[in-house]
Amino acid sequence: TLKLFLGDTGQTPESDPTAWNLWRAERVSDLLREIRYMVDRTRPGLELSCAVGPEPDAALREHFQDTRTWLKERLLDRVYPM
């Protein structure tokens, strides 16, 4: 993961912690995009849901859950704040 981050950004987590955290959040979003694509291709109509942190900014910062982007891109059908 560190090697991928360095290759993508030329940075290290220590040199730019904010970029490191945003990069990790984007990797989670990329995974969700892949899951959404697979679900749509193999089981059209199947609902995709996720439990997320209750406060979007904190969820992004602490758990790399970019729920605003996920909803904007319609990657999830339901979101359950926990």
C-alpha cells in the first residue's frame, strides 16, 4: 500500500498525512465502485447497502468512508448510519 501511494503521489504518509488519508478513502471508494459494477452486471436490481459512521466528515476522516461521494455516484442503494 505504501508503495502504491508513493507511486501515485510521489509522497509518503509522513510527508503528507492529509493526502495519505484522502488517497486511502479513494481506494475504499474504488472498491465500492467495483462492487457496484459487479452487482449490477451479475444481479441487476439487487440492493447494495452499507453501515457508515453517523457524521460524514468524521466517517471520512476516521474510517475513510466518503459517503457523500458514494451517494452522489449512486454506489449504494441504502446507507445505515451507525
